[in-house]
Amino acid sequence: MAPATPLQPVAPGERVATLDALRGFALLGILLMNIEGFVGPMLASTTGMDPALAGADRTVDALVYFFVQGKFFTLFSLLFGMGFAVMSHRAEAADRPFGGLYWRRALVLLGIGIVHGVLVWSGDILMIYALLSLFLLAFRPAPPNWLAWLGALAFLLAPAMILAFGALAWLMALSPESAADWNRAIAEQGARMAALIEAGRQAYGSGSYAEATVQRLRDLGTVLSGLPVLGALVFGMFLLGAAFMGSGAIAAPARFPRLFAWLRWGALPLGLGAMGLSFALEPSVPPDRFDLEVAVAQALWMLASGLMCLGYLGWLVRAFAGGTGARLAAWLAPAGRMALSNYLLQSLVCTGVFYGYGLGFFERLPRAWQPLFVLALFVVQVMFSHAWLARFRFGPAEWLWRSLTYLKPQPMRLAPL
């Protein structure tokens, strides 16, 4: 009996082209979302609209918050879940063990995320992805319809937790003594956040690399403290992504016209409506105030982020199906094949341009000009990805990730024609 063929990374010819194109588009949204945290203090970029802005800066800030903030890390999470399903199905088809390989994959990603978050940029999402991805193995046997329902429930846990805290704030407000204690605690929390933001302004704007690294550790602690809520959002999208891929909806979307029609004409309008209500209630996230109104606004924002993400997916899959959209997908796909390398490169370039130990343009690029910087950098990244993949099988970070996952160096150069 011939020995079983060991699992290998997905070859270029075996890749799902739509998935790579979606990753490429998501990279643009991620950079549009993150640029505010590169130009200024990272923690300040998580507080919704900046009420101090005016004119064109305020308009751009509002548009990015409404259409981008929260919608693209959810899309990237959805795509991560799809990637898990691809790996799982390949292992099942080859009748090969999968658990040990997947654990190594997640631990290597965790290591990359730690290096990125501590040494480059504290807004890293890779650590959270790696930690949460370990739990995906438990859901591997579930059929796609179960994954979809479980994903929706997990996602809804996040706004439910925020609403529960809002209800607690409302109950505390019924008693003058309890209200005073609550307001004092929230004010102290707001003062700590304000101090962290100001420390980030000093460390990243004019500090040395060592001072910035110490501040990144502080920021990371604050980011990871929100893991229960953020984790529910991310893991819910992981499961939904696995359901999409497991059902065949991404590989053959023409077989699922009703699903994609609902994403375009149901999920997206509902998401826009929820986002509109959130924006009307509270477009900013005040660090020194938390009451039922703020909680409802944040819960609606979370709900809108998931629904709008699904709506974007529906429209993108349709757009990529033919004509100009297919050409756009082919242009984006190489950037998506190198998504990890490009994500890390965005951080390296932006911290090098804006931080004090780099070119020192911290807080000097107006908000209205930031999308133009993002677009220029993204176009360069896509062109670089095309040039790189014309010579190599993987991006540099992807090569490292795969080599450590499979415990042997992967062939890097493409075979000559």
C-alpha cells in the first residue's frame, strides 16, 4: 500500500481566486481603518468620531467611521474562517491528521503577532486571531448550517454583553449613591485612558524606539482587556466564514442566488439602518461616560459591522463574477495571496513614516488627506505583490508561516517555464 501523501501548502493553481480577491479588497479597508492609529495615538483611533475635527477632516472621519470602522476586521475574520475550512477540507480529502498541523499554524501566527504587536504596532489583530483560532478545531465536524447558526449566536454575544453593561448602568443610576460610585469608576477609567493616549502621543510622536516599544506593551494590554467582547465578534465571523466555504457558496456562488441576494438587499440595508441609528445616538465613544444610551449605540454599531460586512461580501462576490469586476478581482488577488506580508508591511511603512523614530510625521497628516495616502500605499502594495508573485510562490511572511507550520523550508522560487 502506497504511503499517504503528506499535507502541503495550497499550490497557486489550487487557490480559490475569489477568496484571494476578497482578501486583497479587505486589505484596503483594513488600512483605511488603521491609518488613524498610525498617524496619531493608536488608542485614540478606537473612540469613534473625533468631535474636535471640523470641515473636510470631520466629513472624512464620519465617512470612515460609518462605512469602514469595524466592517473590515469583521470581513477579514470571515475570510480567516474560510481559510480554516479550506485547510480542513483538504486534510479530510487526503485522509491526513489535521490537529497537530493546525495547532502549529496557530502558534506560529501567535508568535508573528507578538513580534508585530510589541516591536512594530500595538494595533495588531494577529494575536487575537491566533488565540481564537485554536477553538475552531472543536467545530470542525459541524455541518455548514450549524456553523452559520453558531456563528451568528457567537457574534450576537458581543452586543448582548454591551447591552447588559448598559442595563447595569441604568440600574445603578436609580440609586444616588450607586450612581455616584458608577460615575466615579467610569471617570477614573476615562482618566486612565486619557493618560494612555497622551503617553502614546509622546512615545510615538517624539520618543525613541525603546520608549515606543514600552508604550506598545501598555497599549496591547488595553487592547487585550477587551478580548471577551472583541473575541465574540471575531469568533462568530470565523464560524460564519467556515460555513460559507463549507457550503460551497464562495467557490460556486451561482448555486446560491437567494443567499447572495439576501446579503445584498437584506443584510446591507439592515446594517446601514443600524449604523444610522448608532450614529444618531452617539457617533463618538466617550471614554469617561458609559450609560444605557452609549451602550445601545455601541451595540448597534457592532450589529451594523457584521451586517454591513456580509452585505459588502454579497456585492463583491457579484462584482467579481465578470466584466470589469473580474478584472478588478484579478488585479487584487495577488495582494490577497500575500495578505499577511502586506498587513505587516503596512505597519512597517506607516510607523516608519509617521513615528518619531522614523520620518516623524506623527499627527501632521490631516484626516482629509489620509485616504489618499492609503490609496497610494495600497496601489504600490498591489503592484509589488504582482511583481513578487511573478517570481516566488509565497509572500515572505507566508513562506515563514508555512515553513514553520510544516516543519521544513518550503520551495520559494517558481519553477522556470
